[in-house]
Amino acid sequence: HADLLGQRSVLAMRRLAPATATATASRLVHISRRRCYWGRPLGATRLFGSQGESVESGSGEGSKDSPFGSPGQALRTFAALAASGAVLGPNLDNFHSAYGVLQYAHPIVVQAPWSQAAPLLTTAVFTPPLFALAAILIGGLVLGLDHWLASWRGVELGSPPGIRENPSGARVLACIAYFVFQYWLSGYLSGGPVRGGLDLTLPATHAALAVSSALAFFVFDTSAAALAVGALTAVGGPLIELALINQFHLYEYIRADFYGIDSWIPWVYAAGAPAVGNLARYYKNSFGEGRPR
């Protein structure tokens, strides 16, 4: 439509002002294309799309207009995120149980068959679904912000100065490993000496975890989406914990210093945004049509 408008403008204006016709028509084409572009992502973005599906009349952008791809692609992505959170989350939280940072009201204890000295895993019945939900929320927010920011900047995802939305498997594993380290470090620094913890002072624990959390973003994901979701997670995670502890009494922090929780926990939550965000991007790309599984 934009090209047709430009051609008609050229023919009409040559009759009136030949000297300026081409320049004016080119400007009209430019304006028309901008209106067509901005009308698509901002006014007609769908949560889900399929390849070749029209998002608005005359548009055939398909799944590029969806943050999560086609419905099947989105379903597989969120299912994989939920499964990953349900499996990895209790094992991360086990660091806090092992170092005596927290204890559950009704724990499920898995004893190692080769040793009776310490439990292999201490968790609770609500822990896997809670971490599964957290993975879906964090991953979905990162994918959604990736898409919105790319549209706002007027670039395709992954194109300079686009967002790094195609992390390799090795990068994702390294990022997750660093998040595991962050969880372990929080338990080790604040845990009591009886459980093998360092029993660091509260200000020193804050400083160490803050630096470690900042490195997670600096090394693995400096995108605006990850930074925004990291900030939201650092606030939202502790708020949920306040309800779980003070309203439902499901567990408790042994040395709580802020309304029943440890005040350093936001640094741990924030570091989860690069890990879960990159995992969500990897799953989405892996489950896309024509992508290698």
C-alpha cells in the first residue's frame, strides 16, 4: 500500500510541481510505512499467533507478532519452564535447609541411601508447584518484554541493537549454574557454624550477595527485559514469602531480621531473572517451527 501511494503521488505531483514531486512522494512513502509498522505491533499484537496467520487486515506477519510464538510453541515453552522450576527449585531451596537458614513446618525429608548423616533433600509439598509457577511468571515476563522492547525500538529480535534472544545451550547452562551458586552462597554465608555455614555478619552478607547478583546480569544478560524482571522479582518474591510465613505459617527463617524473612533474600531472587529468562528464550526458540529440537 505504501509503495502504491508513493507511485500515485509521483504521477500526480509531476503535473503540478515536477521539481519537487519525487522528494515529496518519497516522504509520503516513508510516513506511510511508519504508520503501517507502528500500527501492527502496538495496536494489533496478539499473545499467540501461527505462521502465516493474519494479525490485522492486510498483515501476514504471523508468529513474529506474538511474544510466545504459536499456541503450540507457547504451550511447550511454558510446560518446559514449569517442569524445570519444579525439579530445580526444591534442590536450590535445599541449600537453605541444609545450612539451617530456614525450616519447614511439615518437611518432606529424603535420606541418602549411602549416608544417614544428613538428608539428601529437605522440601515441602508446596515447593515444586511454587517454583514451577515462578518459572512461568519470570520466563513469560522476559519473553513479553523482549517482544515489546523490540517493537518499541523498531527492530527485529536479535538484530542490532536488538535483544540477545538466542542464547546457546552452553550459555543457558552456565547461567543456571551461576544461579545455583548464588543460592548456595546465600546459605553458606548466612548459615550457622553448626551446619557448616560461615555465619557472616548481615552487612557483609548483603554486600557479597549484592555483588554476586550484579555479576549475574553483567556476565549473562544486560538486556532491559532482564533488569526489569530482576527488579520485579526482587520485590515480588519476598512479598510472597511474607504471606507464606506470616499468614499461612508454612515455614520460617531461623534468623529472620525483616518481618519473618532474611533481608538479603532479594539479592537471590534478582539473580534468577537472567537464568530463567535465558532458559525461556532457549525453550521458545527450540520449540519453534523449523527449529532444531
